[in-house]
Amino acid sequence: MQIFTLYELSLYDGKNGKPAYIAYQGKVYDVSKSWYWQNGMHQALHAAGQDLTLSLNQAPHGADLLQRVPLIGLLVE
Amino acid sequence: MAKVAREMVEISGINVDELVELLVKNAAAELTTYYYYTILRANLIGLEGEGLKEIAEAARIEDRNHFEALVPRIYELGGKLPDDMKVFHDMSACSPANLPANPTDMKAMLTVLVNAERCAVRGYTHICNLTAGKDHRTYALALAILNEEIEHESWFSEFLGEGPSGHFMRRGQNSPFVGPFMQ
């Protein structure tokens, strides 16, 4: 499994054809093929390439939805 | 654009451009769901399908009403709908409610329907959370839509055997909550 720093994660923001990755509780997910992450944005408010642990804890859905996208790596400090 | 109305929302601390984009994405979800539900309803046939047709039709018409009710608020806040219908479709807040591979599989049909409603429930809960106590008009509208989406979800959920919806089907009138926004 690939290891990402926050900087490395930020390179995968889904813009200009780049893959869109997000992190949640130390795990990195590939949301590039998700309808809900077009152009690296989710519901106009959340951007890919970031650790969204805090945002997801306030979202109107649970982390269980991440089971629908590939887990590809781990986030390190 | 309702200049002062937008200004009041901005002063409340809401990023109005983000809110408008969210409203447009949800308007797209409503209109596209109306379209996809038209196909689903047409395929609700046979002994099992006929039993679902009426609630699918109520949800279909009410989703179209949600689109109609959202559009004025988008323009009031200085937003607009995309010129290109395909762009509008592709920016939908919810994924397409496509006809299942086997349309005679009523469980698959209900799963498509309930998933679409659950996406909507999450979306309007989000908008309500963003606007509560700040943008009163958008909040009231989103809450009205949320009330109807929750009922849609519970209807389909009941047919999936997840438990009672707790209420009756519509009786002769659609959009009891959103109707006042469409006068």
C-alpha cells in the first residue's frame, strides 16, 4: 500500500485530469471514478487532495460510503 | 438578482457562490431524477410493478416540483442554470437513477429508487445545516424539500422490507410541503 504525506496527497486534487485522492482517519482513498467527486470537488464544498477526517465527521453521511471507493494508501504525518 | 437578499446571506457568513453551486447541483439532481424516474415508472409493470407505480409517480412529480421550486432561489441569489443541458446533467448532486439490468427485478428497482432518495435526503440535510439561522429563505425551501424526500425514502424503504414508513401515501395532492413555494 502506498504511503502519502499531506504534501503528496495534495498533488492528487482531481484537477486537470489528475487523480482525486482523499484521506480519512489515516487512510487514503481514490475517488477519481466517483460521480460525487467530479473535477476533484464534492458537493461544491470539499476538495480532493486533502485529509477530510474532520469534514467527514460533520457530513450528512457516514464513513461507510468510503467502502464504495478503492483504498489505496496510508497517510503519514 | 435580489441584491439585498443576497447581501443579507453574505453578511450571515455564508459563501453565496458555493451555496448557489450546491443549489444548482441539487436542481440538476431533481430534474434528472424526474427523467430517470419516468423510465423506471414505465417499467414498473406486472403484478409486483403495478403496486409500486403510484408511489414512484408521486416521487417523480414531486422531484420535478423540487426543481421548479429551487430555480427561483438560484436566480434570486445571483446564480443561473447552465446553458448546456448535458453540463447540467453531469453536475447533478446525485448519480443517475438508471434502470436496473433486469427491470423485472422489483428489489433492484426499489434499490435504485431508495438510493436516489437517500442521496437527496443527505443533500438537503446538508443545505439545511449550512443555512440554518442564516439564510432563512433557502433554509425554509430546503426543509420543505427535505420533508418530501424523507417521505419518498420511507415509502420505498417500506417496500424493501426495512420497516413501516409510518404514514400513508399521498391522497390527491402532490408536494404538501413544497407546494407553497410554487404559488
